[in-house]
Amino acid sequence: MAAKDYARHYRDTDFRAHPERYRVGKGEQGVLLAEPYKSELLPHWRFRTPEVAQESAEKLYACYLEYKRQGDFVGMDMARKFLQMGYTRALRYARHRSGRKYAKAASGEANPKGPELPLEPDPVKAQSAAIFQSYYLKVVEDPDYLRLKHQHVTQHERTV
């Protein structure tokens, strides 16, 4: 599915009403599009300090457990994506204080993103990243999550 079609498909779908339309995708794909989960989870997603990250990761993980209790795989996977996004975004800021990995590209430069900026470590954001990573790993190692993910992909994503 083309990126434009993917975004339109996700914006126009209530995935609680139509879980069969949800695609696990790669990494955090669709995390800021899939409703109603985005609206339920996004307000809890923060990583500014380790204390804020801890509170955020705990709340997102509690949401994961509630979706799990309800048998809502899409909600479980969306909570996983927010935990993963907390880890990856905090890690980006842990490596680059500005949050930017690449400098602006000069015209005609081979890499359209521009050259990679030098590392400028931030140990506070590294702590935030580690907190999110620990909760993310709880989810992706959960046998129930793995079973439901396999079931969802088999039933709704595999084509003949």
C-alpha cells in the first residue's frame, strides 16, 4: 500500500470497530494515525526526564495490560508502539541534544538528509530511553502478545 493510501486508510478507520483492517506494520508505523488508540495513548506519552518517562511508561504499560484483559490486540500493539516510540525518541535526544540526527542538506549533496551530526550525548535522555525500553521489552516478550500478534497477522494480513 502506498504511503498516501496508508495514511488515508488509517485516518478514515475506527480500529476498535474494525480490527481486521489494522496492520501491525514495521516498528512504529501508524502510531499517530490509528484511532481511537492514538487519542487514548498519546496524552500519556512523555520522555522529558526520567521521572516523567517512568510515569509515562507505567501508564502506557497499564493501558497495554487493560487492552490485554479486554482481548484487544490492536490496543495492545498500539501501546507497544507508543512504548517503542518513547524509547526511540528519547534515544535520539540522548544521542543528539537537538533531536536532529542530520544537518540540513546542501543543494546537490549525495545524501538528501544531509550529513549526520556529531554525537552530543545527554545522559538524562538516555535514562528515559532505558525506562521505555524495559517496558517495551516486557510487551514484545509477552507470550500472550506474541500469540495474539501471530493470530492477527495470520487471520487479517496474510494474502493467498
